[in-house]
Amino acid sequence: MSYVDGFVAPVPEGEIENYRQLSENAGKVWLEYGALDFKECVIDDDNIEGLRSFADTAGVREGETVVFAFIVFESREHRDEVNKKVLADPRIKCEQGPEKMPFDCARMAYGGFKTIVEY
């Protein structure tokens, strides 16, 4: 079964295009080093009565939206190998510092997930 790194982050609505460009470049690097899939998604619908929304979960503030992202790997070991290479790649380094990122990294949620059902 595959292994998935997942992310949820509140992103200012005015920074979505900058975030998309950053993610497009990052995705190319992850795939180059062996990730099986890379997705960055902006919330379109999270208004289902009786369920907690991603916006609430992510602590979205006025003028923000939610990005949900995931990267798929062959296994946790494969994830560790790929991520080691990615994080050493100068194309991933944020040379301007985290304050220049199009979102607040400290508010991003992350987790590595073992797949339990896969088709």
C-alpha cells in the first residue's frame, strides 16, 4: 500500500496564485525524485450541514481560504528517501525566508498517513 503526506493550510485569498506557482515548482521536484502523485487543491465546497468544515478545522480568518495538498509515495521508506533528496534540493529552499511565503507556515497542519484502502 502507498504512503501519503497530507497538508491543510489557510492561505490568504490574494496569495492563491503565488501559492499555486510555488506549489507547481515544488511538485515538479517531488515527482522528479520519485513521488507517485502530487496534488494541491483549493477548497470549493465545504458546506455540509452537520459536519465540521475544513475552514473551521484550519482556523480560516476573514479573507483566507483552505488549501488541501497531498503527496503519494510507494511506502514510508520511499517517502523518507524522496523527502531527503527534495529537502536538499536548492530549488526547494526558500531563500527569502518563511516571512516571504504566500501563507503562514506555522498554521499549516501536516501528517504522514499509512494507506488502509487503495484501488
